[in-house]
Amino acid sequence: MTRNLYFDSPFLLGFEPLEQLLERTAKSAGDSYPPYNIEKAQDGGIVITLAVAGFGKNEIAITVEDRQLVIRGRQNEAGSKTFLHRGIAARQFLRAFVLADGIEVKSAALENGLLKIDLSRPDIQPSVRVVEIKTGGIS
């Protein structure tokens, strides 16, 4: 994999985790199933909606792993059903979204084949800190 030259700058100190997050998201950028929408909520939060037709509540798992929202779906096999035509996909999926610091999952609901996940975004207060300069060595 090629390295991003922006992160080789001596002015970007401690951004290695960000580089890893960008690499991780680039790997899953081509996935198209299940389709999803991302909306800005009225309260400033974020709402992710995934089209998961045919999946039940027991067949979907939502976790937050290392600053990633991970949604997994795995349908139970039809077993005794004999299909004359099978046009509804019954495949498993994994969809991941990288979360910024402070973003939290508030709730998730499944209704009419749509999985809605509400995320909250805290207000960020800018801060200034004065650093004292001492004489002598650093301790």
C-alpha cells in the first residue's frame, strides 16, 4: 500500500492513528450492500439509515469497536423453504463507519426494513492553554 505523503510532514505530530483510520475506510469504500443514507438531525446529531429488508432484529448486530460503528447482518437460512425464484438477497453484510472523537450512538431502531441509528455529536468548546516556560532542563 502506498503511503500518504501528507502524513510525512514534520508539522503533523501524532497523527498516525488518523492515517490508519483513512486506510481502513479506503478498504471498505467499494462496498455497496446494504445501501444507506446519512442525514443531519435537527438536534445537530447524525442519523444513519440502512435498507435491511428481510433482516430481523435478531439477525443484526451493532457494535462500536475502536472508534468504528460496525453493523453486521446475517440471516438465518431458509431451511425447509423451496424457492421457485429467489430475488431477495439473503447474504450477510458488514458495514462500518469511522466515528470522530465524542460521537456516541444514542439509539437504533428497525422498522419497515429500515435500520435507523441515531448518533449524538457533542458541542466542541475551543480552549486556549498557556504553557509556562521554565529555565533549565525539562522535567
